[in-house]
Amino acid sequence: MINWDSNNSYISGDLEIGGNELVDGNLTVSGSSNIINNLQVGGSLIADHNTLSNLQGGQANEYYHLIDAEHGALVDGGSADGYHTHPASGSGGGGTDTLDDVCERGAETDQAITVNASGSVFTSLLIPEDIQVEGNIDWSGGNVIYVPLDGDIQTYVNNAEDGDTLVLASGEYTITSTITINKQLNIVGQGNTGFVTFPVTPSHGTLISSSTASLTAFQIDHDNVRIAHLSIDLTGFESRGVVTNWNLQGIVLTNIDVTINCSGNPEGFKFYSSDVVMRNLTFYITSTYGVAIGVRVYNDVSTTRNAVVDCFNVTGTVKGSIGAALGFLCGNYNCVYTITLNLNSCRVVCLAGTPQDWAIYVGSTVTNNSIVNAYLCIINGSDYDVYVDGGNQLNLYGSILVNNKVFGNVTYKATLAAGTIVALTSGSVLKSLRVQNNELIGGNLEVKGNLTVDGNIINNSGIKTILLPVDSSALGDGSTGNKAAQLALWTSTDTDNPKCRHWILRFDDTIQEHAYWQFDIPSDYVSGGKLRLKFYMESDQINDEKAVGFQAALQAVTPLDNIDMLTLDLTNEGGNWASGSCTLNYANPSLKGRLCEMIIDMSSNLNSVAAGDFVEMGLRRDVVKGTAIGDVSIVTAKFEFNY
């Protein structure tokens, strides 16, 4: 280190600094200056016109000026008719320049730069010679180092110091070995391609490419590493994009695209029990012969802490050829520490290609402490959208399951499902579906395990009912084969007043009598049809006379179709009679007046029923199969269908 005078220092020759230097007063250099590390000047730094040609970054406590001694102007050390920018990075507090500090001076073409405390670079023209400029330099932060396209990135990483920023050029860097980052660094490219759900060869920005087998583009072995604005394209056997060591913190990945197309088991991102933030990333991972994984996060016996990976706007596609293909994998292997994967506004597609194409997989060996939270995500897996092993957790917040194929214990929180949600069983292990808040299910909910509901399940599909009042029925005309049931207003026989009164349709036990209803099929009709009857016997029964039977038929007519309403007949026009029966218990309700219920399933007897159809429905007592004695009085009738 040079011993500087506490007063002003003047160097008449060349100045080259390779270490950390401190100048208490002003520093004037008349020759060339090559500064490759930190320089702190207590006063003003005054340099001749062609000096400071290799200024590298630091952290400015205030601001600094490079002064052209000949003209009294701010310059950057370039030639008289050009300029080069040397940005600094850092967050120290300090001064700024006002517009009064800068003005135009004749036809002079010298350029000027000012770097403020936040590392911003301002360019200006010359300033008047009589303006005194003073400031301090404190290069205590990291350097900004530019890596040319023909430079070896690993060499620059090795020569960098903690806090430095490596700026990659626009173009393609072809690597043949892993870039290992074992210190606190920022690696910044000039932009990524930004593909979404299909592989794209990057055509602009910074590209890291390789065809070397078993290569990882970036291996992170240190805390507080940040990589941003670049694309990775790998084709070598079993390639990996970005991998971390165990138990790291402060890893940030921003605007990165990873495309891998190879054989073996490729992985886009792989994080061992580390805290990672991923923003605006895409991946397209395909294996021509092996297992493909987009993002793998997991703990194992080497883990010493809980780990959290946060993904914001991460979009990816995976396609395997054998074994499995997984978009996001969150796993915990024999570790007591929790691993959590948070997905925010992410989209993942797992294409068909293997027996286990799962968009999200959550699992562990025995610890059941893997957790995935998906917020406003679109999840599309060819075999399963989500697959949860054991007692691990998957919470869906406002997400969309494209195929609604679910395995395991899933918590739905305002999640939209467009079809059928199926919770399956695996061997003797019972899988369950858990609902904690109000949920909207767009299709059918089929559960083959347990369904636990803490809130409400709101179905926009289910069963609807059309009430068929007995007093609005049309009766048979009394002709042979079309005898009429009796419509009556029944009054209670109790002695107390007021007595209850209700309408009944009374059917005889020996003569087949008929009643009819007419209605329109609602616009939300989907399928099915059942007639639900409530009735009571008007006579006491004995042991061998305890079966009541009814038959129902339905004829649907679509407007303007080829059916003559004037000759409509339930039998001849295709309406088939469906049967239903109710076996009466001798003790109760076999005694007269006891209310019974019967359901006649007409699903297989409907004649092309569709939404908007006009329907003629007929009901008659089955006197052949029925063995109950005496009249039957129907008090309510309802038609039920799936919507």
C-alpha cells in the first residue's frame, strides 16, 4: 500500500492501484491511472485528460467527479471526442449534482459523468472553468466487472470478490464445465428470451449454452447470490440449469429462461434446503429417455434448518419419456425440518409421455412436512394436476386445476374446478379431500376417500326439483286403459278444529288409474330424471300385503320436431313406463295414514329429453305387482334432474 501524505498529493507519473487506497486530501495525477480496486479520496480527484482509463466500480458515500485539469471539466477519462461509462453500485448516502453544475461550453466535445450514491450514472457536457467541484470517494463496496463474450465466466468468478457484480455481454457464452459460484456475487445478463410453454432458441440478450454431459450451468455454493436477465440452453446428457448447495440463504433468480432437451434425467432448477426467490422465470424441460423435472426443492439428512422457496410468475413445461415427469417437486427425505414451496401466479404444464405425468408433486418419506401453497396458479398435469403423498400438505388458493385430477390430501381454498374432482385411494392407505372454506366446484365431486368440510361446498352442478302439485294434475278420461285417479280435498277426521285439509290423488287397488302433468324442461337440465312420491295407505295392512307399486312415463317434445301433439301417446310415441315400489313395514308405516316415500328412477326410460323440451308425464298404480290392500293417496310429487 502507498503511504499518502495527509495533505494534498500530487503524482507526476503514472498511477496504478491494486489494493485498497485512502487519500485524506486532494489527489492530482498528471499521468495515466489504472485503478483495479478501491480508492478513497478525502478531497478532490484531479486527473489529466487521458487518465483513469480503467476505473472499476465501488460504493460512493457521496459523489465523485473526474476533473479535466486542462478545461476544469467533468470527464470520464476517455479521449477528447468520446466517452465511456463506468457505473458504480452501492447504497451509501451522499450528495447529488444540480442543473446549475452543468452547462454547455462552446464547441467543446468532452463528455462528463457523475455517479451518485445509488450507483446511477449521469452524463453531461463541460462545466465553466471557474466552478469549484469538490467531493469524496469511498470505494468500500463491490466492483462492477464486465465479462466479454470471449471471456471465461468461471475465471471472472474466481477473480471477483464478495459483493462484486459480473455483467455479461449480449450474445452467446458456450461453456464446457459448470460455473461454480462460491462467493457473494451478482451475475447479470443483458436480457432473456421469455418463452412460455414451448422451447425457443434465444435470439437476443445473454445466452449460456452447452452440450456437455452431466453439466450444471450454475452451481451456487454461497449465500446471497443473485443471477438475472439471461437464458440457459442445454442439450448434454442429464443437464441441470441452476443448482444450490445445502442450507443457503438469500438466493435470488430473476428473469431467467432454462431450456433443456436431452436424454437422462434433466432438471431445470434444484434447490437443497435453501431459501430461494424466483421471479419471472420460465423453463421447458424434456427428456428423450428419462425423468424430466422442472423445479425440485427438498430437504434431506444434510439439512440443518427449515427452508422456503418463493416463486413469482414462474411458467414451465415438462415432458418425460420413461418413469415420470414432474413440473414442481417438493420433497422431504428423512428430515425433521420443513420444506415449503410457495407458488404465486405460476403456470405449469406436464405433457403426456410417462406413466406419472404430475404437474405438482408433494411427498416425504415418513416426516409428512413438505408443504406447497399455490396462489392463483394454473395447474395442468396429464396424469395428475396435483399428487400428494401421505400427510404432506397442498393448499390451493384461487387456483385452477385444468384436468381436476387429484391424488391425496388437498385443501381447497377458493379453487375453481371445471370438471370432476376425484380423490382416490392407494392400497390400504386412505386418501382424503379436505375443504376448509367455501368452494366452487364446476363439475361432479367424486370422493373415494374421506371428505372433510369446514366451510361450504358450492356446486354449480347438482340436483334440481320441479314440484308437481296434485291439484294441478290432469286425470284420465275414464276410457278403457285410461281410467282416472280421484282428485280430492281431504279433511282431517280429528274432532278438534281447525282441521287440516290437503289435496290428494287417490288410486284404486284393483283398477289401473292415471294422472298427468305437463311442464317444460329447464334450460340448465343436463341429464337424468326421477319421480319422488309421498303417499299414505287408507287401509290397514297385514303381513303378506305390504308392497305398493307405481309406474311413470315421460314423453318429451322439442319445438318444431316431427311429433303430432294431437295424437301424442305415452306408449306409442316412445315413452316407456318405469316402475317403482315401496315395501311397507308391518308395524310402521303399514297402518293406514302413515306417510311413505317412493322414488321411480326414469333415467333409462327417457326419450331424448333435452333442455327446453315440453314434457308430458304420466303416473299410474301398478296393480299387478302391488299387493297392498286399499286405496293409496298421493300428497306430493316432484321431478328431479341433474343440472
